[in-house]
Amino acid sequence: QQFIQNKSGTILSIGTNLPEIALVIESLRKHSPGLILGDVLGSAATNTLVIALLGIISPFSIDQVTVFQTTTVVLVMALGLFLWFSHTKRSISFREGLALVSLYIAFLTAHLML
């Protein structure tokens, strides 16, 4: 049961982010990097609000310690890489973008294997 819930949640999260991916692609096509950053930050803020409201309405716990640990490590690494990459040249290069995508793929693979 827990296995199915974790995998379903991961698939659902990919599906709910498809509009944002489409917006990023369109923004890149129209050379509007500010829109990309605004969308990413707005999405992160909204997701944080949703989790906070869920906790207020119906407190929940994360039963699988490995999922929590894996997610925490990847989030910290992604944030660190993003801040480092964007601070060094105030941009994200192709190679840096590949590093972030590789980190995401590694996370997704680890998460689906657990």
C-alpha cells in the first residue's frame, strides 16, 4: 500500500508540473528568462503553502525515513547547486543545467526504487 502511494505521488507530481515545463519551454523560445524564474519561485512558494495548509488542516507524518532522507538530501544539493551556479555567473549554463537535470533523474530513480 505505501509503495503504491509513493509511486503514485511521484507520477502525479510529474503530471502537475507539465504546465510549468511547457511555460519554461515557451519562455525560452521567446527569450523571457524572468518569466521562468518567477514561475519556478511562485510554484515553490505555492507548494510550500499547500503542504503547510495540509499540516494545519490534517497533520500528517512521513513514515518512510529513507524517502524523507533522500528527499532532504536532494533538495539541499539542488538548492546548493542552483545558488552556486547562479551566483558564479548570474546564469545557469548548459552544463550546469545538465548537472541539475542529472540530479533530478538520480533522485527520481532512487525514489522509485525505494
